[in-house]
Amino acid sequence: MNEIGKILIIFGLILTVLGLLLLLLGKIPLIGKLPGDIVIERRNFVFYFPLGTSILISVILSLIIYLLSKR
């Protein structure tokens, strides 16, 4: 039971950090408007697929995970 509690606390902290990052990234004008982000606008329809932003976030997270696993 003690291990499950620790795991839940770690997941909670990770979710909190991700939530804060999302709030902060929404204020940066570059995120979501990178080359490669697909936006299709029609009369009553908007399709947005942030491909460039997704690749950038993936590279950054991969680098962070790589650096943390080197310990």
C-alpha cells in the first residue's frame, strides 16, 4: 500500500507540472503557430493539427528523458 501511495503522489506531481506547462505555453505566441502546423478553415468548420508543435514537444521530452536516464 505504501508503494501505491508514492506512485500516486508522483503521478499527481507530474500532472501538476504538465498542467502548469500547458498554461504557460498558451501564452507563448510561437507554440501552435510553427511551420508544419496544419490549419484548414471553412465556413462553419476549423481543423487544426499541430504537427510541427507535436514534433518539437516530442524532441524536447525525448531529450529530457534521455538526460534523466543517464544518471
